[in-house]
Amino acid sequence: MRILLFGQSGSKRQLYFEKACRSEGAELCFLDIDTEWEKGLAAIRSGDRIKLDPPKWTDSRIAAMPSKIEIYYQKLEQISRWSEEKSACFLNTPTAIGIALNKQECKERLQAAGIDATPLLDHGGSNFEDLTEWLRAKRIFQVFIKPNFGSGAAGLMALKLHPQRRSYMAQTAMLERDGEYFNTKKIRLLVDAGAIQKMADFLLSEGAIVERWIPKAAQGGITYDLRAVYQFGRLDFLLPRGTRSGAMTNLHLNNLPLSLEDLALSTEELEKITVLCGRAAALFDGLSSVGFDILLTKSGKPMIIEMNAQGDLLYQDIYSENQIYRRQVQELQKGGGWL
């Protein structure tokens, strides 16, 4: 039995998964998901364990995301069909990865099962004016507008409406240049109503979803949420991510990695997080490893913000014990995975 990793050449994902394989004595075959795809499909043998990492995104234009996602879905479908003939197993199956990529479908499944998650809003509008009229009628004044596909806060807008006046405030990592929107690594505050409306209209026209903005817990003036990595039925890693002023806690946006010791979460709170992740993961056949973004409300209740079938890269882990990848290798060696 060997492990096939389809991923990004030279990436930290590749380097540290290879390190995990070496430490566990596992045979690894690496194939670049962008340049060696056909070669990789032909290399699949019966009994192989396959891990699919995300492709490398080199285009920062928000409008380019749908076409790139479509190409990736085609690859997921192709490898799913190919692997059936070879009786190969996956850490996470291509079908499950595709479902988790779709934020709306993922969130609808969670809500239908009664799992605590930030609410998806069925606003019925396709532009900023319709959306804000609906929100005011519902007395909802804080929302997130998100592209249905993508990660890393790409295309995300955190929007606040003034309860009485027709004024708005938004935070985003997007930047407009020459009539196009680009993803950046800097959070910007927008207060110009015209610029906010234009950006929101663009996102909504591209099929963005709208979620209610639930206030997060804070400690010492730092608002935080948690990245949880849940694998093979247990919580393997929990990383708090904090911000002093922003709505987005993504660490690549110069936010603050915190320690669990700083938060001093109770045993009961940790158990609630573990149970929540387990219930959510069980809804999706084909997922052995899931990255969850979780907030704690001010009363301490955990809620799922998003789930990511390829959310297993945490620098705080790979530069330390590399336990997330090592656990994946250990379980795959035991015969774990999904047909």
C-alpha cells in the first residue's frame, strides 16, 4: 500500500506531508495537481490511498474564481471515475470535497440537521438595494456577503447597516483596480455608500451567499474564533485566531494566532466543540479530515462558520509536531479512508 499525494510542487503542504510520511515509514508518490494530472491518473494502482490538496491559485481576480473552480470540479469528477476502476481509497473523496467547497449546500445541510451554524439568509434579492431593504425589514444590521466558492476570505465583505440612517460600513480584503476586484492580504474599511453598493452588487451578481454576522467571544480586547481540525473521529488540533478590530480572523491577513492556554476554555466548552465537529462531519460521507471555522458566542455556545475538506494546513502545527499530517499518514497506513 502506498500514498499518492496530488498537490502543489514546493508548497508547505507537500513538504510537510512528505516529512510526515518519512517519519511514519510510508511510501509516498507525489504528483503535481496542475502539471502532472494525466500522469497521476495513470499512476493510480489498486489499493492506493489518495490525498487531494487544492490546486495553486495564481490569479487574484475575484471574477476569475468561478472558472477555476469549474476546472477543479472537472478534475474531481475525473479522478472519482478513474479511481473506481482501481479500487483506490481517498483521505477525503472527490465528491465530498466538492460538496464541502459549495458553501450554500454545505450550510443548508448543517441547518437542516439542526447543527449550530451561522445562519444562511434566504433574502431573495440579487442586488444591494433589494438585500438591504430585506435586511432592514427583518431588523438585521450585520451580515457577511461571501462568494459561494473560495477560501481565505477571498471576495468576502463584512457589512454593517446603520439602524436609522441609510449609511453603511464594510470590511473587505478586496481592492478595486481598473474596474476589477482583486483579492489582497490587507483588510480595508469602506464607508462610501456608493463604493460599498458597487462591490456588493458585483458579489451578489456572481452568486454570493449572505450569512448573519454573529458576534464572537472576546478576551482581553481581542475578538477570536477557532480553526478546528477534526480527523478520523477525533479533534486533532484547535487554533484560536484573534483580531483587535477586524471582522475577519484569517491569519494571512496579519491577525493574531492565540494559544488555548490564553483562552482557558473549560473542559465542557472543548467537549461541545468536539461534539459539534463530529456531528457535522458525520453528515458528509467521504470525509476523514475536516477543517472547521468555529465561533464561540458571547454566552460560550460554539457555532460553525464554515467547513473545509482541505483545511488541514496550520503553520502552528507543521512547525511544531506536524501532528495533523502524521495522523493522516498513520490512519491511511492502517487502511483508513473512503472508497
